[in-house]
Amino acid sequence: MAQVSEQHKQQAAQLLATAATLERGYQAFLGNGNLKVFQPQVNELDNLHRQWLADLESFKNSLRALGAEPKTLAYMNEAFESLAEHIKKFAG
């Protein structure tokens, strides 16, 4: 089975960084009482969230195509699905 490439490691790091940005952004919005004045920023977060989900799916498909070990795939799935659910709660 193939090892996870440096490119995949960088993609995973970028996905994690974007997840953190999304979480902080949504938390800030909720912390400000869902004020309408922040709706343009929330719309940007929603767009980023949709892009993040698409990038995550592409990343997982790429790992599968690479022939990553089942244990690696399971670990990535568990970690990122947990993040996706967490962000989804904030996004509403």
C-alpha cells in the first residue's frame, strides 16, 4: 500500500486550518447574538463551508485512489467527519 504523500499531508493541514477558521467565524457570529449586520460575513462562511466540504470529499477520494491503507482512511474519516459535524452545528 502507498504511503500518504507530502501533498496529502499539506492538504490535510489546510483542511484542518480551514476547519478552525470556520469554527472561529461561526462562534464569533453566534457570540454577537446573530446580528443581521454580520450576515455578509456569515454568507462568506457558508460559501467557505461548502467549499471545505467539497475539498474534504476530494481529499478522501484522492487518498482512496492512492491506495492509502484502510487504517489511514478510517482515521482520516473519523477525524474529519467529527470536525464536519462540529462545524455543521455552528453553521446551523
